[in-house]
Amino acid sequence: MRPRSPFDPLVDDYDRARPDYPGRLFTDLERLAGRPLAGADVVEVGAGTGIATRALLERGARVVPVDIGAAMLDRLRRHSPGLPAVLADGEALPFRENVADLVCYAQAWHWVQVPVAAAEAARVLRPGGALAVWWNDPDAEDFRWWQRLQERLERMSPGYRRDYRRRPFADELRWTGHFSEVVTVTTRWHRQIDIDHYLTSLRSKSFVAAIGDRLEEFLEAERRSMLRSFPDGIVIEPFRALLVVARIP
């Protein structure tokens, strides 16, 4: 049975409040992939509500979005009518060999078994194609408000650890043996949002939803905490966009 996405119940908050990606990320993607996005055949896995999908389409790519979440893909189709979205798993892609110039995972690669998903990406890529994985990660370790948030999450969210996504992603791809070149680049950027938007973004995260019955208590404590650091209610949220591009021979 196909697994249900943990984000399907969070689709409204996800769609409303998750951040976009900086334009520089896509410029770096084109450079490291060795080709423009315009005219590229792209399989985008873990596409969700289509945040990265729309950025790729705007740059002229031909995109087939893939996700395990039916509700997430339904929202993506509302934003991009007529796009051929596919309900499927990145570890068992329903595509022939050598059909894509680029396989992308935006904010999703940490959910897969790397050896299996990497082999699937390499299988569907054309010679010289690339697997690109990227994330918006908080760039706020030096700020007290972020430390307070992490302490609260580690107390209230079962199994949460602030370093849950600190892995050697580039090395993991090298170790699979499928790729001739693996390169990592980082772009720092920020967005300004009001406190309600910030809290909605938190609601869209699976580890926040896992708090369960104490969710409203958590969010109210976070509102008070953030207003200590941003008394005007406008949050400056810094990000570190991490991009890893792995090319096959």
C-alpha cells in the first residue's frame, strides 16, 4: 500500500506559508547541471503543493511533479492546471530509463532511503543528467529566539532533535557510486513576514504537528517568545538554501 504523506493534513498551512526559494539557487542549479532549465525535462519528486514546481516552470522547464500525497498534488494542480502530476514514490519512479535531464527534490530528499532513491534517479536520467536536492534551512543558530524554539520543540515534539537534517548529503550521494561529480553550494537569504504568517509556517511542519494535543500551547508560547525579539510583529526569518547537484557520466 502506498504510504500517505504526513503533509496531506497540513496542506492549507503548507500552501499558505512555506517559503519560496531564492533565484540564485536556480542560477547555481543551471551552472552545476551544465545546462539551462529552459527546455529541460525535469522529474520533481516530493513536489508537494508546487513551490519549486512553479519556479522551474517559470524558467522554462518541462516538469512532471511526483508526490506520495494526494491532497498535496491536488493543491499543486489547482495552481498549475493541466500539469501531469503523478502520485508515486521516489524510491519506485514510474518512468522508463533515460527520460529526464534533471531529477529534483526540493525540501524532500531527507525522507528517502538514499541508495534506493539515488539508483532510481540515475536510472531515469539521460547520460550527463543530474540529480539536484535542496532545502531552505533556518540560518538562525546565533539568535536567542531560535534557541528558545529549539528547546521548546525538543521538550514537546516526540523524537525531535534540532540537528535532524545535518547529514553529509553530498558524501552520501558519492558513496552510492552512481555519480561522477557531486557539488554543494549555499545561498543565504531572508524573508520578512508577520507573526501570524510565521506561526502558520510552523503549523505546516510535521514535527510541529506531532506535538498533538499541546499544539496550541506550543504556538502561544512561541508567539510570546517571538514578540520579545520582534515587538512590532514583523519577523525577519533567515535561511540558508543548501543545494547539492550530482551528475551522472
